Amino acid sequence: MTAALIQSPDRVILRHISWQTYQSLIRDFEQEPAIRLTYDRSTLEIRMPLDPYETYKKLLGRLVEAATEELNLEIRSLGSRTCAREDLARGLEPDQCYYIQNEALVRGVEQIDLSRFLLQIWQLRLT
């Protein structure tokens, strides 16, 4: 691991981090909902959102929910979750996430497997 590159008071970036270390940190931080991890091909960002960020997050979430209700679109809100794909060496933890266009594909699915889910979307587009 190389030295941390501190970008701001609310985040730290580490380079040359293995996928296994990223997965271990996800498990270690499970009980720390304020900490967000983003992994992109050996670069790890650790973020702790500050109050203004949380305000905008809530406002944008309300906007998405109001717009989909007004447009009569089905929506599945998953809030915060870990989205990780080892085959792409990428992972992130959005504060809020939504399925709108592909809501029907995830309706009733308890645990979404992104690898399988993306394959389903591509198959639908090819037909």
C-alpha cells in the first residue's frame, strides 16, 4: 500500500489496495453506516459524508420519489447497499439507489446479484 492521499476532511484515497482488502474492509465497517467505500481497480476511497452532503442526498431522493410517483412509474428503492463486482474490480456504496427502468426485474428479489442481473438486462435488449 502507498501513502494516503487526503483530498478533504471527509475522505481519504488509498492506492494499490487489493480486492481482498476492500472486501475485508466492507465486513469490518458493516456496523459503521456513516462510512462509505468506493473501489476502482486498486484505488480505494473512504468517505464520511458531512451534514451538507446528507441534506442534498435527502433532497435528491425526495425528488426522485416524487417524480416517479407523478409519472406513475414503478420504483424499487434500496437505500444504501454495497454494489461490488470482482470481475470488474469495482465496488461502491451509494447512499440511496433506485431501480426504475428495470424495476420489474428486481421486484421480489431479496438479494440482487449484479453479475446475473446485468446479464438479464443485456439478454432483454438483444431480443
